[in-house]
Amino acid sequence: MSDPSSAEGVRQRNLARLLRLVHLEGPLSRARLTESTGLNRSTIADLVAELVREGLVVERAPDPSRRVGRPSPMVGAEARVVAIAVNPEVDALTLAAVALDRGIPVRERIELDHLLTPDETARLIAERIEAWKAAELADARIVAVGLAVPGLVRAVDGLVRNAPHLRWTDAPLRDLVADVTGLPTVAGNDATLGAIAEHLFGAAAGFDDVVYLNGGASGIGGGLIVHGMPLLGAGGYTGEFGQNRPGIAAEADRRADHGVLEDEVSRARLLAAVGLLASDEPGLAAALEAAGPAAADEVSRQRRILSTALANAVNALNPGVVVLGGFLATIAAVDLPGLTAMVQQQTMTATAEDLEIRVASLAEDRLLIGAAEAAFAELLRDPTG
């Protein structure tokens, strides 16, 4: 990028501002862009024209619902600009192409009967990208790959230090994928990326202080937004709520001696309660809803333990909202006001008086959207770089 203090540097920053606005907020009129940025109309027109030439935005006719004043063309992100988002898990590899306009033109879940290796993961990603380029993404511009990994991912270089359920240690997944695809690649913790997605586009939008917990096949992870920014920690390893020791009030609720939270509040235990070996999130939710008293008892047990874990997080972090994704959203949605009340009963009054607990509104796409945001980051920072 140009020298930020130079005229060209200022122009590049303004291009980035405009592209980020239309990416985050959807199609906007030129008039709205003028209002949002404080730039004059001729400058906005010039900047939009450059982004159109770069193939990053499209201009459309004015909104016909606007009946007052001079019509203003609508500016939207180019749907053919996409990032490849990937979430490797113990039971499946999920991939999607996420467009700059936030559409998802293609999504695929590859069911697995074995644990993926990093090399196999990279190979499958490359194979699916090549197949999509000959079909759904034939006219797309793929800018990068984003990896949402259920484990500790070192922020400085994307090294997967430990993904215990996948049995990966010091796995250079980012570099492996970049080598076989030839695409810029970024990697991050899946729950951290899920938190970012929900904060930008989902249930945590409008909140500056967020606790996000994700429940998946690999256990429970979390992400934190503090003062509107992701909190990553010294190495990038914040949010491992699943590794905390749970407070269990009733000994009859304990299932794992000396276990951590994800040993007690567990997707595998829910699957066992409904007699399934594997399932995606909607399938598990449907099975639990149709199941008998034994499954309902297991859901209630997990909710009690989860409420204490959430209360500890609320006491320590004082978030404005707690967002639950994956199977945690499923067990929370059984009675969300009831779960909120259980949490409030275990917290200091002041820390929870304005607290909201919500389920992730991006549902199964939350981790993929978060991975795509990481993949788009460089483009959004420097659109013409």
C-alpha cells in the first residue's frame, strides 16, 4: 500500500473504506456512501468507478422505492469475488465459497469415517476448488482460502499448535493449503472466527463486548470481542472455555471424573442419547426434539452445567451478550429464557442485569463466514494492491 500520508495513500484508504462499507452493510446508494464517509459526491463517484474497474463492486440502477430527491445509483460488492472457507472436523470436512457480497454460491460437507490428516485436508481442499472452478465458480475470482480450525492456531504464522480431537500437533496446515492451491491462505481458531462472524453479521451485531461459545464435534471453543475488537491473546489462543473445569452443583450430574467442560457438555453425549453415531446440526436438533425422556434429561443436565460455565464467563468478562453456536445453540434454544435465568442466578447482580443470551443467527454458516472474513482481510485493507 502507498505511503499513508501521501495523496495516493489517502486515496487507497478511501477505496478501502468504501469497499468495506458495501461488503459489511450490503448495497448502498452513492448518497449513503457520501453521508457515511464525509467525502463529496464527485470523490465518491471517482472512487466507485475505480472499484468497478477493479471488478470489486457493481453499480445498479437507483432503488425504485426511493421517491424523494434525486435518484442515487446503488453500489454493491461483486458477487463473483469469492473466498474459499474451510472447517475441518473429526466427522466431516465442510467447505464453501463465500462471496464478497456475503452470498454462498456453493457449499459442501464431506462426511468422514476417519480422522483427517493435514495433508489429506489440503488435498481435498485443492480437489474441490478445481471441481468448483469447472462448474459453480467458472466465472469467479478466488482471492484467498480461510481455514477455521478446531484447535490452537498461532496467530503469527497460522501454525496449528494443537487440535487435540483431530490429533494434530504443530501442523503447518496454512502452508500446506497455500502450496497445493496456489492461493493466499489464512488460518484461525474456528470459534474465534465464529465470534467475528456473529459480531459483524449475526446475533452479536451492535454489541461491543461479546462472549461467544461454539459447540462442535471437537468440543467447545470460544471467542471474545472486547470494545468492538477480537481479543486474541499473546499467541492467539484465547477462548478455550471447553478446557475449563466445570462447576457441578449436583454430583449426580457428573459423567467424567476430573473432566473439563467439554467432557460434560458434549455433542457426543447428545448423539448417544438419541442413538446416532453422527449428524449435522439440523439433524441433531431434529432428533433431540423427537426423542424421549432420556434425551430430554441429558439436555437438562448439560444445560445446568453450561449455565454455571456461562455465569463464570459473565462474572469475569461482563459482556453485553453471550452468543451460543452449534450444539450449544440447540440445547439453549429448548428454553432460552430459562437458561438466561439460570445464568443470572449464579452471577453478581450488576454484571448480568443487562445481559442477553442469544443463539447464533448465522447457524451452520457462522464458521465459514468467519473464515471468509479472514480470507478477505487483505483485499479489504488494500483493494488495489
